Amino acid sequence: MTLQQLEYIVAVDKYRHFVNAAEACGVTQSTLSSMIQKLENELDVQIFDRNSHPTRPTLAGEAIIRQARVTLFNASQLKEMVLSDKEKESGEIRLGIIPTVAPYILPKLFKTIHNSYPQIQLRVSEARTATIIDRLERAEIDMALLTTPLNNNELLEIPIYYERFVAYVSQEDPLFQKTEIESHQLPTERLWLLQEGHCLRNQVLNICEQKSGYSATYEAGSIDTLVKIVDENGGYTIIPELHVGLLHQQQRLNIRPLSNPEPVREISIVVRKDYVRERILNIIATCIRKIIPEHMVNERLKKYAIKL
């Protein structure tokens, strides 16, 4: 069994086609097929159902491919440990990010990485928390930017910044007359929420002291949509502090701070516990710190580098 064989089965699983997988790996189809066949013979198991179209792994093959991804990830980590400092500032970073963080971080993160670290190739996928955690555990991505804590013993959380929540209130709503709103007094009958599956939805329900079974008349898929719904239909919603910067001047008049208590969410870089690319981790953390207002940044991050 070789790492190359593991790369081949992962490629076939990704492309679900032997020809496309071979092209991606830079080998002929016959070479790729032959190497996979040897691996199947060695393990005495069929990894792929070659009669299905597109090609799909067998039940046993799915488990093997899942472990192959982890093995390849660990192999890349081992290589990283012996690279020079200069080489550590190059390579590919696969980052997962949740939709309620992406709009505030990604545009400037791409620009900062491109200008300051041109040898780093940043690949980002946006998904909900459960999907990202699954991809981290499968070693399909290197790190993620998520709301924490996650209470997952397999993952390491590195808090980067803390973000307050504020209310976005229609000018026709009674709450608009308040200069500040106490969190425990928020009414739920006029509250607009994100769809099920967004971690921000649960955080908002917690702010309003509601159970997770609550359902709104309409549940939007993005914070920007929620804001537009409030503008057109009245009521209010809860948005992260960084979203205020994306509002136009007239909309910012609809913002009301929350208090008693002041709700805050923790945003962390999350990696597997076997992650070793310490320098890359610090580069990403530093770039994000440059994007975030100073008062939001984790105090420890201001003083110390991240140590794994």
C-alpha cells in the first residue's frame, strides 16, 4: 500500500470517473486503474463499483476512502514539519467558513493573502457548521472559521475575536422608540430568523430565551435577506456587529444595542488536534486580526503567537 494509491482512490471518489481522476493525478487511466486494482487485491476488498455510472465506492470502499483522506492529511502534516521557514509560507490552505461570518472576512482575507503571501493558495468553501465539522474530521479541509464552543474533543479551537449582537428594527415597530433594548425583553412574535441549521439561529433564540422548537412565519437564508424583510414587512431581527458596516446610512438608524446581558459570540479558527502547520495558522490568524476592529480581537492573540 502506498500514499500514491491512496491519492488515486481519493481522486476517483472526488471525480466519480476514472478518466477524469487520472487526468487530475497526471497519469494515464490504465496506470491509475492498475494501481487501484493492486490495492483492492492487497486489501481483498472491492473499493469501487465499476458498473455504476458515475463510479461510486462500495460500502467498504467508503470507509477505506475516509481513512485514506486522514492518512494523506497526516502525511502532508509530516512533510510540513520538515519544511524550512520560507517554504512554510507557501502551499494550499483549505478553509471552511460559515455563511454568517463569510461576508465580513472573506473579501479582505483574499486580498490580504494575495498581497502579503502570494505563495499561499487559499481555497475556501462556505457551508453550515455541521457540514464543516464533518469535513474537518474527514481531513477534507485544513481549518475552519466557526462560532465556538463546539464541544468536540477531536478539534482544537483558537478564539480569534468576539462579536456583539445588535437588533435591526423597523421604524414602524414599537422597539424603534427605544435607544437600547434589554435582551430578555425581546418579543418573539415580530422576530425574523435564519433557517434551521444556521448556528446563528440558535444563538438568537437563546438571546430571546426561547426553545429551539420556535418557528417564525418566514425563515431567511441570509442576514442580508433578513434586513430587507424587516425593511419591507416590519418587525425586527438580530444581526452580528460586523454586519452594521454593510448597511447604508439610512439603515444604520435602525440599529439598537442589546443589553442586560449584552449578547456576544466567539469566533474561532478550528483545526484537527493533529494539525501541525503552526506558521500557516498564525498567518491566517494575523490576516483576520488585521480585518477585525481592534476592540473585538482576542486579548491573548494581541500578545502571543499561536502555539500547537
